[in-house]
Amino acid sequence: MKEFLSQKEADFAYFDISLDFAALKRFLKLRDTNPLFESIRGSGRVGIPTILIDDEVIIGFEEDKINEIIG
């Protein structure tokens, strides 16, 4: 994901939730309150990577969707 965004020269911030407790808390709050994660939660998966672009939430590496948003 990081390599893909770097190749696109996209400005992004990367948070490793395994190393950053505050980032983990923010991610869990998003995952536990956003309806987009219902199927993820129901299947016992975590939902990473999660990409936030403006107000858009993308769960997983969806290259076409990311390209559509960042151009």
C-alpha cells in the first residue's frame, strides 16, 4: 500500500496500529462504529488495511477505487 501510494506521489500518513496505541484506538473506534465494517466484524476479520481519503473509507487494497479518488 505504501509503495503504491508513493508511486502515485500521493501525500499520505501511515499509521502502524501494531506500534502506535493511539492509532490502534482511533482505528478500533472507526471499525466499531462505521457500518461499512459490519461484514468485517461479522466474519471475525480486522479490516486492514483501511484507507481514509477525505471522507471516503476504503477497506482493503482496492487499487481501482483509490485511483478513482486520487486521480
